Amino acid sequence: MSAVVGALPGIVLASGGARGITATCVVALARRYGWRFVLLGRTPVLDPLPAWAGVVTVEAEIKEQIALELAADPARAGTAVRPGEIQRCFDHVQARLEIDRTLRAVVEAGGTAEYVSVDVSDPAGTREHLAPVLARHGGVVGGLLHGAGALADRKLEHKRASDFERVFAPKVRGLRALLGAVDLETLRFVVLFSSAAAYFGNAGQADYALANEVLNKAAYRLRARLPRCRVVAVDWGPWGGGAGMVTAAVEALFAARGVAFIPPEAGSRVLCDALDPGASTPTQLLVGSPMPPPAVPLEGLPRTHRIFRRVEEQANAFLRDHVIAGRAVLPVTCAMAWIADACEARYPGWYTVRLEDCRVLGGVVLDAGPDVELVLELSETGRGADELSVTAEVAGRGPGGLRRLHYRSRAVLAQRRADPPRQVASSSPALPGGPLDGAELYRDGTLFHGASFRGVERVLSLDERGLALACRLPAVPESVQGQFLAGSANPYVADTLFQGLVIWARRMRGAASLPVFTTRVELYRPLEFDRRYTVSVTVLANERQRLVADLDAADEDGNVHLRLAGAEVALSTTLARHFVSAGTV
């Protein structure tokens, strides 16, 4: 981490800083830190604005004024005024007004600011225009905020070389020019405005994603090269409130895909916090909601996909936290998550919203060797206007090399997730002696799970009708998750639902339980690490050798993220003695 950023020497250079989200962030930084800013942009400001600029605010009336002035220009000698000329003049006037507003806002926020017209993609021009400015400020640049950018969205097959140049130049050549124009040793921070498009990809933005990913990688190189400087590439999602480069048409497309917009106040606060002297800021910071791709069209014959995975115990450290009778057992939630995530990966823009008829036919036990080779086969079984059905089977090899089926389910995909239902409060009364401590349940063998699955904090209520749990699972490192990374279906947090059945079976029946069947798994929102959930278990059938229940996990606002309907487990008093805590495994 760099030295203190708050007490900054010299000035802050901000490319693209007089307009858009960069301007919003500059004003917020001025309010938080009171720095001196030099804002760089391509808009020329030498000519005075017409008297009506800023007074006339209706677009049609502004364009009417522009048309009259162009027609009255003696130099045009009666040449007809073209719509393109009017639009260019309109854009220039609007840009000039925005620059003036930004400069005033910085001063009102407690900072100072001046504007320099320069094309930062031109190294020689950048040095020439900045030289007198830097001389006035003693040549000391304490911070660099590179927010310049441009769009040229087109499908890849329609991209032109000029599109690539338009997008790549301000981002990448601009960064090189700015770094070449300042003394790197005086810098205390470098902020590069990248995009979530570089992280997730986005239709029509191949060049934009590439240019921003170059900024991401440049941030890592700069951080290694400048140990006293705080360097961060911020991968912004789309901004709302008119602060970003998102047009009304693009905003509608994002909204249809469920992409949330960053409120300007929240986005600028993230940047201010990232530069706080006490912050521990990563080199690459992703801000905003995920950007799922648009749904792929379902064309041609129904498809079948086969995904091969050699599950190695050594490569999946979480397996040491799921051991029964001395054998590492793959949690059923890992199989469910694999199916759900594999479907979404093969059908971009579609979401796994349900898993139906989920059967555990043999489970996966790593007791015959250090690894097990599995095959996940996905076969389309139905296409509708709004839904796609896929049969999923996970198989391995049994004795003699014969195919052995472990899991079977039917996945239902849609182009958007349903709104989450509200959780119904548990009808079970609170425990007389107060909640049961979850940590004790892991210690006494009621729950055999190790650290990767220890999400039960308290048992809030428990009787013959069911129970309620307070849950929160700390983040499991990706190095521990191995080949089963938490995606839209988080298998580590989801396991707490089945742990509710384990607790109920042990407390009410003195038996252990293993999952065998679930009628329906409904996925409304991703389950997250380090988030509090209430898990509700409602018993539907309590028989000698089986238990059936409905389960769900809801956030603190009562919104259900995951629901299991008709979850059935097999009960065994014999197996109970093999449920030993995995805390020391």
C-alpha cells in the first residue's frame, strides 16, 4: 500500500475529467479531499459561447438558434444548412456548458480546477499542452485519474478499423501519453477508469472490452513499478442518472437483462473510499452488478453437451470438510451447482431458474483412489418461448468400467429470474432456553461439516413441525473451492439448508440423514458468502426411514434466495455414529 493519499502534493490530472462519470467523481474527490485539479478533454474552449447558451434549454429551440446563426454566417454565402452541422454545433455547445458546470462544481465543493483542451491520445501534443500548466504548479503531479474514453459499438462482423482506433486510442495511447508527460516519482495515486465489459464482456464492445482490459493489466504493472503509489483500475458497471456514456436505448437493453445501474452518489463514494488513507484497495476493483450476456437464440436441432471433470481430492480442499465414516463425500449441493452453472455457461443469457426431479442415485465417494472421473451430460428436452428444459445426468465408472449414474435432474432455464417470494415465518416456537449455538452442533457431532460448510450460527426454533436457523458462512477461498467455484448456485451456502434437515433428524429422531431426492429447487437470487440468511425447514412427512420437508433461505429483508420443495432424506440410526465433526480432518 502506498503512503498517505489524503495529503496530496501538487495537482491531480484528470483526463476526461470535465464531463460524464469522471466529472462526477472529480467533484466528489474535491468535496472529500479539497485537491487541485487540471481537467483534460478534447473539447476546444477558445471561442466564446453564444449569448443564448445556457438560457435556452429546450433541445429543439437550441437547434433552431444554431440553424439561424449558421444561415446568417456571411462566410457560408447562402450554402444550405445541413442537419449534421446543426447536430455537431449542438453537441459542442452542450459539452462547453457541461465543462463550465464541472469547473464551478469543483470550486463549490472546496477544490480548485482549470480546464486544458488536449487530445491525450497524441503524446507530443499532450506534453506540449501540459508543459506550461505543470510549470505553473511546480511540475508536481500527485495524482492521475485517467477517465478518457469513447464508444463505437457494433457487432464484431461489422467492426471497422476506424472503430478500433476511436476506442483504443484514448484509453491505451492516452495512458501512455499521460505517463510520459509527468514525473512518475511524484505520483501518490493512479486511478484508471476501466469497465465491467472487460470483466464480463458485452455484446458489440469487443474493442472497448480489449482496451479496458489493457488498462487492468497496466494497473498491475504500474503497482509493481511504483511501490509508493496507490494504483487501482476500477471496472465500472453502467452508471445511471445520466452520468455515464449509456444512451437511452442501451439503458433499456441493460434493464431488460437485469443489469442494475450505479447511482452517481454511490459510485463516486466508492472511488473516494478507494483513495482513503486507511483503505486497503485492490489493484482491480469491480463495481456494479454482473453483466450477463444477451440470451443466445435457440436455433437448429436440440443439443447435447458432455462436460468431463476429474474430481481430485487434492485439488478440492473443501472435500476434507465433508467426510462421513472417514470417506470424502461430494456434497449433493456441489452436483446441483455444477448442473446449474454448466447450463448457464452453455446457454449465455439464460438462467437456471429451477432444478426438478433431483435424484441422488449413488453419490460420489472418493474412497477408491485420489480422484474420480465424472461426466455431466446435458440434453435439451424442450424449447419454449420463455423456457428451455435440459435433462442432466452426472455419471462415473463403477466396477468393471460400467457406467454408474450418480445424479439426475431436469434443469429449467429462462431469460430472467422470477422475483423472489417472501419467506413465511416459522410456525415452530422459540426454544425455551434460547437459541442453540451452531458451533456446539459442529463440535458434538450433530453436524459433521468442516470450516467450508460451517454456516449455521444458531437454531432459533425447533419442534415436530420444523425449525429455523440463523446462518452466515464466511467466504471460502477459491483455492479451497477448487473445481466447484461458487457461482449463481453457491454450493457451500446452499448446504446449510440440508444441515437443517440433519439437525432436525438428530434432535427429533436420534438419526442421521442423507439426501436422496428433491422435487424442485427454485433459484431466485445467488446465495452469497458473509451474508446473513434465515433457513426455514417445514416438515411434510416424518416416517420411519425417511423425512420430507420444504426448505428455503431468505435474506434479512425476507426475500427468498433459494427454495427446496419436497426435499427427502433417508434416516438411519446406524449412520449417526459416523457423523463426527470434520473440524480436525
